[in-house]
Amino acid sequence: MKTKQLANILIKILGLSVLIHSIPGIITGLYNAVRIRPMDGPGDWWFYPVSSLVLAAIGIYLVVQSRRVTELLFKSEDE
């Protein structure tokens, strides 16, 4: 297996790991936002799940664009 192929697979695995690890944060953040919002009224309740949503977006990007990331990381290597 060549270096770029291995890197492509490992980047996909990393993306899946980031995506899976962000799911509990999203669920907890949404739960807390729903629970806190009625008590506090309008405010920063929407901010709780945002960081986990950003992590999920990064994970999806790594899975979908793994070849582009691999090419960026290994520009100088020839196959």
C-alpha cells in the first residue's frame, strides 16, 4: 500500500472518529438548550451545541474530502 493510499484511509478514519465523538456533545447541547431556554428566556441558549456541530462539520469534511487533504499534505511525494 502506498503512502498516499494509507494517508487517505487514515484521514477517513480520523474524520469518522471526530464525527462520532461529536454526537454526544450535540445531543447534550441540544438537551441543555431546550432545558435552559424556558428558564432563562432569550439569550445564549443556542451556543451550547455549536462547538459540537463545528466538530461534526470538520469530521464530515475530512471523510468527504480526504483525497484533497492527502494531496495537500503529500504534495511533494510522487506515487
